[in-house]
Amino acid sequence: MRGKEFFNELKKRGLIYQATPNIEKFFEKKGTLYLGIDPTADGLHLGHYLGLTLLRRFYLNDFKIIIIVGGGTAKIGDPSGKEKERPILSLEVLEKNKQAIKKEIERFFPVDNKKVKIIDNSEWLDNLNLMEFLREIGKIITINSMLDLEAVRTRIQKKEGMSFAEFTYQLLQAYDFYILYEKYNCELQIGGSDQWGNIIQGVELIRKKINKEAYGLTYPLLVDPKTGKKFGKTEAGKTLWLNKEKTHPFEIYQFILNLPDELLEKVFYFYSFKKLEEIKEIINEWKKEKEKRLAQKELAKEIIELIHGKEIVDDVLKINQILFEKNLEEITLEEVELIKGAVPYLKTNRKELEEILKETELAKSKSEAKNLLKSGSVKTFQINNYLLIKKGKKYFGLVEFI
């Protein structure tokens, strides 16, 4: 796809929230761009997925890409979108997190150090000379522009305030962009809409420092209109990780399957790699019989296949068929083994159902568990030494008695 066509497609999908002037030039010459991810956790979650898939679209259209795993900036912590100071992570934890994230990134891209690079910004940030940095960079960026960032304005109005370390985070991110421009001719930084201020600082630093034009682009941050939570968290606030050892793929499948109608169309265009015409056809079919959740099912399968592969998709569909289409009184031990881990699982010798509901998080408290049992909202199915629990229409738990 030609650069201009690709740019227009991103706009049609709604993936361009903000962009600096003249960014079409970058698309025409298919240059190098980067996305930064700080290793503040030992893995990526569904919230990272939009940035990674946008980066993948660039990769598939012959752009060169760089992923910064911010081992340096993570030592400070990005205040964007945070109501209070991030805790300082130990160097050992940061190293463990970096390695875990790199492995997960490599599932999305063939890292060949030519078209795709993963770089740790601690390479240059750890060796910064303070006085030199203040003279060369600190003199260029104004306090006025730093205070203008929404994250900064919000935090300094609060009682807790903001530490000087977090205040300088935007300088470090701007410096990253400058270094990548100088070393790899990286002209574009992408990020979520909450990163716009940080990205602009980098664009301005490059312009003022070396009189070159760099570009910034942000994609929208998805928010559930009902809960107000960022996309990628369950109703209970649980994070959906891309590592199947941390989050079973069935949980992601169910999350996508239960997307509210008002969010579905936007999410489909954001996340699907299907052609625009094909997406339009699927959406039109879905609108005829929304209760069948055709579009949600198509999108869920596509997302899980990209993250985990076709074999995992097949397992997830089997689990879904067992729990939602089969007579649960006829469930077999082999099927129990398949769903183990896909639903809240508890191994115990206690048999009080109220306590079990609480421990499997099907109820927040024993009093809520009592009410659920009294109202008939809970059904149980015994399979040898296992107990399958169904709460309402879509929540399950599995107990193994020992």
C-alpha cells in the first residue's frame, strides 16, 4: 500500500487521534518510527495491544520500526494518566520485567535489528552527565511548556503534588526521540493520546536542537462508556494480560464477546486486520441480529489468533461450546481438564458453598454469596471430585475437592 493510501486507511479506521503538521511527508517516504513501552510490569496487557497492532500495520506496510523498552525511563515513572506517584521498582524487578516484555514483543514482530529493533533506553539514559544534560537539553525545553502538560497540571493541583523526578520524565522521553533521530534517523513517535504532550516535547527538542522536522502521532485511548474503565480491564477491574500463563485466552475471548454494542464498531475497526470492506460487511450483518454477537465472535477469534495462534483459538472455542452450548449435567472429566484455568479455579477440602463463591470471586462477600444462593442465581454440577459452578448466564467457577 502506498504511503498516502495507508495514511488515509488509518484515518478511516479512526486510528489517528492527533498528528503533527506535514506528517503526510513521513508516510510518503516510509521512514522509521518508534513506540515506547516502560517495563513497569512483567508483561504486556490488552491495553498495550492497540499500540502494538498499530505498529504492526506500519511494519506490514514496509516502514522500519523501533520498540523502546524503557529500562531507563521506568526508573523514574511516567506520570501520564496517574493520579499519584508510581512506586520505585528495584533494578532486579526492572530487569525481569524487561526480559518478559521483550519475549512478548517478539511474538508480534520478527526482530532482525534491521527492519525491527528493540532498544533499551538505559543505554544512553544511565550514562547521562547531569550538568551536560542540563546545558544541552534543559536550556532548550521551557518550564512553561512542561507545566502545560495535562498530567502535570492535574497532579500539582493535588495535595500529594508531583516529585521533581516524575516532572522531568517528559525531558527524558524527549531526549529518547532526539537520540533515536540522530542515531537511526527515526522521524516519528507514536503513542496513546495521553502521550501527546511528551511526544510534542521530543518534536520541539529535535527542531530547536538540530533544526530538523520530526513528527508525532497518537491513537485514541478506548474507554468503556458504561464503566469508565480503560479498554482491557474487566468489569471487576482485572487486567487482561497477553501472557496466557497470567490470563487464560478464554477470558479475553469472553471480554471481547461481551463488548457493549456502542463500543463494538469502533473496536472492530481499531483492532481487526481485515480489509475495510470486509469489516463493513460483518458490521452490517451484525446489526441485523445483534443478539447473535457475530461481530464480537469474529473479532475475538482474530485477536486471540494474533496473540496466541490458531491452536489456542480452537481450544477457546471448545471451552465456549462446553460452557454455553452443552448440557452441563453431561460434562466429562476430559472437558473439565480443558476448562481448568479458563474459569476461576479453587483446590480445597472445604465444602461450604458460600465460602467457595467468595474465594472464586463469584461473590464479593459471604453475605452476597448467601443472597445469590437464596435467589437461585447459582447452579452447581458435580463431576467426580470437581464442582462446576455457574452464576447467572455467563460466570463460572471450578472447584476441585481434595
